[in-house]
Amino acid sequence: MSSDRRPCVPQDSSLGHSRIPGFHKLGWKDRLDRVAAFAALDQAHRDQLAAPSNIDAPLADHMIENMISTIAIPVGIATNMKVDGRDVLVPMATEESSVVAAVGNSARQCYDNGGFTTSMSGTQMIAQIQLLDLADPARARLVILERRREIEALCNECDPTLLRLGGGFRDLEVRLIDAPSGTMVITHIVIDTKDAMGANAVNTMAERLAPKLAEWTGGRSLLRILSNLADRRVARARATWRCADIGGEAVRDAMVEAFEFADADPYRAATHNKGIMNGVSAVVLATGNDTRAVEAGAHAFAARDGRYRSLSRWEVTREGDLAGMLEMPMAVGLVGGATRIHPTARALLAILGVDSAERLARIIAAVGLAQNFGAMKALATDGIQKGHMALHAQNIAIAAGAAGVEVERVARLLIERKSINADAAAAVLAEIRGR
Ligand code: MEV
């Protein structure tokens, strides 16, 4: 881990840096202006973000079937993120309070120690073809492996554009799986989908290949679909928090113990990983990518040893600091799907300034790690509710009917009176309206 000690960014030169003092205290339009200046957004992108309600009905109607409306989710900006030496402002779409703030706070605590360092295993996706009713499954496996060149050509013919961009067929694997109905022969084609998430590309290839495999082996082909366990598309992030910056040895050690609990117990691991996905899914959604694909990949990867475990790892370094690392499949793209056609997703991608799906995936992994740090630190010290309460109280106030300035006033009184629930909110609202 880097031990660079970088100076804090002076207040008045914060433009261009992800550390923007007082960002959360600005009004939302001023925040948008700061972000637009940071990312040099063009006017069209800025205008799109300044009208935060919805996408046009005709576009929504094209995106899915039976469309009747759209639902807007708030987008916040995680500040203080430095990923591989570059400052980045990260848009996060989430309905959950405290998620965005937690990333910014966690990132602030490791910013001066170098921020996040990331890497990626590649941008390869796997598609599976299932063959059944084989008299000799072991022989069928070899027959398929012998046809590697033909399979490669057939896959690459499906997507000349991908081939031109340097992607295409990379590998072939054939597995035998015993099932009650007999031994299945499962063929994996491994395809580099580059800047596309790649579901359409690999599914097309699998569907084209399946009848050939059946013909060559004498089997019956059934399913032809990508695997969301994208373990050839793994993003990794690591960071080191200096012991002194996070409250000392007791906090550091408690966080390692919190990690050990998650790694040892699936009940805790599910919640620990859910916290990581709070950050990951928020950026995946903001950029128009497929949240379910990434979530499925994450949880399957967490169980890859046969036991469901923590996606992150935490340890004390030789210097006595806290090191965290996160490794998980990250099948996200910049082309195809909603990433290209959703105007808000495009504007948010412009804020990130990413030029490849790989950079996007690596930033998302860093956000997941930051989110995990924030949750573990809160849980290992004050508990999670303290930080949640201010925003939670506001949400309760809104649900009780508070509007405008009433929201803050009701929330403050609820917190002061240590009674944050719907009945108390209704009573406080009636009280301040009666005054
Ligand atoms: C809440 O959305 C996420 C946490 O439960 C994560 C965790 O427990 O690590 C706080």
C-alpha cells in the first residue's frame, strides 16, 4: 500500500479535486454547478441533470414493455474519492439515506494516504451452453474441445464490430456436471466484450453455437445464456487507512474483528456484503447498468469456496494501519443498454469522465470498499443508528406530511426528544403548525 503523504487540498483550489469542503451544505443547484465545473459538463448534460424528475415518456415506453410511468431516485455525489491517483466525483443513485455520505467520509479518511488503488482481471464474459442426452459425455467434451477453431470463428462472425474493437472469442471450457437426469455437458465460451457489458453479444453467440454442438456430439442442446458469475471480469480495490486517521488502535482492531465475524458467518456476511452493494449498486444504477447482474455475480462469487463469505478482507499492516481490499465480479459497460440511451445515465457518466468500462468497474469497486469501511467503522464504534437518525428523522417528517422548512424543524424536534416514529412526527407537526 502507498505510504505517500499528500497535503490536504487548500480550500480555494478545490475545483478539480474531489475534496470540496462544505459541499453538503450547498443547495442542490449549487452542488450541481460545482460538479458541472469539475467535470466540464456540456450544457445539455447539465440541463438534463437540472431537471431531475424523469425521462421522456416516449423513451421510457421504448425501454420496457407496458410502461405506465417512471420513478425517480435521488442521485448524490460521493466526494473525496481518489482512484489510482485521480480524483473523481462519483454519482450514486439510491433511496437509502447515509449511503452517499458514508462513501465520502470513508474516502476522506484515506485520501491523504493515497486513496484507492484498483485493478481488473479483464473484461471477459462467459456464456454457457447445456447439452443433454449424451451417450458418452466424456467423448462429447473432447469433440467440442477439438473444434475450438471453428467455435472461435463462429463466435467472432456474430459480432464483427466487437472484433474490430479488439474483443471477441478468448477461450473455451467444457465441464461435465452430474444431475439426476444424467451427465450434462456444459460448454463455456469466454468472450472479451470490451466496453460492452456484453449480455447481448454472448447470448447471440451461444444461441448460434448450440445447434452446432448438438450436431457434433449427437446431444440435445437446451439452455444458452450468459453466466452472471463473471469471474473473468473481476474488479479489485484496496486502500490503507492510517491508524491515527480512524480513531486509533481500538477502532482499527474492532473493525478487523467485525470483518472476521462476516467472513466466518453467512448471516453476518449477507449483511456485510449488502452494505458493500449499497455503494456498488448505486453507481451501477446511476450509470444505467444492470444492478441485478452485478448483484448476482457478487453473491455467487462470495460463495465460490462453497461457503458464503465476506467479499472484502481487512487486516492490520506491518505499520499498524488498517488495510482493506475488495474483489468482486463487475460486469458493467459503457455501450449498449440504458448506458447509451438514458440521458441521465449519460450525463452521470460524463461526471465520472470514464473512458472505458474497465475504469468504471474499478471506480465502482473502490466505492464498494469505501462503503464497507464506513459501515464497519460505524458498527464497530457508535452503531449505525446515530448517523442514520438525522436523515431518517427527515424522512419520517416528510411521511407525516411536513413540507419545506417544516421538515428540518420536525426532524430536529424528533431527535431532541429521542422519539423518531410516525406518531411522534404527526404530533410534532401539529404542534409547530399550531404555534
Ligand atoms: C445498511 O443498509 C447496511 C449495513 O447493514 C451494512 C453492514 O451491516 O455492514 C449497515
